[in-house]
Amino acid sequence: MWKQARPYYNCLLMTAPNFSSVRALIFDLDGTLIDSQRDLIRSVNAMLEEMGREQLHEDTISAYIGHGAPQLIGQALGQKASEEERRRALQFFLGYYEDHKMDSTCAYPGVPEALEELASYPMAILTNKPVRISRRILEALGLAKYFRAVYGGNSFETKKPDPLGAQTILREFAAAPPEAILIGDSEVDVQTARNAGTLAAAVNYGFGGSGITGEQTNFFCYGTEIRSTKQRKRMLILRRGSRCGHGRNVKDVAHLVIREH
């Protein structure tokens, strides 16, 4: 059955999970809650310049984001780079990015308001970004107060999509996998949810959302209507807005809340 949604809300419920049982929310960071793309791209190109390499197009770098800093730098340098070059490049990148992490980075419009609405839920950040930088960005944006746990790509022996980080959060929150939703913008996030046994929610903005289909998730955001087999489902929804003052509009910008329809 199709039901017309409010003008700026949109979602597609692919299956019928019990949203009333959700007790914990796990968020990706880059491309989901914050728009950090420009600062990351500039930092990668600064590294390439430092290493005497040609700079890369922003779309190329953007496609590399999401698997952690070592893989980002390795892909930017190319397969012929030596281990010593990768080590020096990563060291430079992390130092440069630390100094420039807030040049353009901001929360997507609606994110602070959404997190405030969700404040009664235990929430965590699980990102492949280094944890110290992640925490500093959250603090700078005034978002750190909403999260009981923040884990990064160097918090565990493995990174997403390995489920270790999500499993650790579930234990800390005393939540079973079906009682949690992992929200992200990339296939890495969807696969992490699958590996951990949680519900998966994908946004169709950010750095990697365009490659995700609704069939991969319990919940996928698109269009301006709601498809549901039953009325009055508790659903995750997205609010539309504009991108952080970059001069372009982006449809479906983050305002993630749980709401009765």
C-alpha cells in the first residue's frame, strides 16, 4: 500500500522488522552525520603534493573514503608505492588533517535537532576514521554529548565491515542485535550491520549512499512516499535539507528520527 508522506520525509520499508523493540542506535560518522568530504579531499591532495605526486580529482578521492585512513592513503598513492612511502604519506596526512579537520566540516542540516529528539536512546558512533579525530570533530560540532560510546578505525584490531565494533557496542548497551539499528551511507555500513546481525538503515546522500539499493537494507531512504504493508509502523525517517553552505543542494539530508506514522 502506498501512503503519501509529509513533504520532507521519505522512506522505504523493505521488510517488516519490529521497530518498537529498537533500543540502540549505531551511527556511522562521515557522510552520515557530518559532511567532511572537502577537508578529507584537501588533506589527501596535500599529502600527494608533499609526496611529489599529482593531485587527484575530488570524485576519485571521495570513492576511496570509508575504509579507514591507511586504505585511503594506499589507494591514493597507488599500488606501486612502497611501504615506506605509505608510512610517510599516512603520517603526513594524519597531521595535516588534524590541523584542517574543521576547515569546512559541519553537521548535515537537521542532524543536531534529530539527535536531540533521539536523546532518550543509547547512541554510539562506529566509524573507520581514527577515534581521536572523530571525538574532536564531534566535540567541535557540539554533538559529542549525544553519544555514550565513540569508536574509530583504530579502536579495535579490525575495522568495519568486521562486526567486532558493533558487537562491542551491543554488549556495552546490553542490547541484542535485533534491538539495534546501524545507520550509514555506504555498503561497508550495510555489511557491518549484516555481519553483526543488527537492522541496517542506509541514507542515499553522503559519500557512498548512491551505490546502495533498498534490497540490501531493512530500511532505505528515497523519493517522497512511503511504501508499507501496514499502517502505523515505527520507522526511521530522513529530513530533506541543504548541504552545509557549499552552494549546492543535496536531497535527503540527515534528520534521523523514529516516529509513528
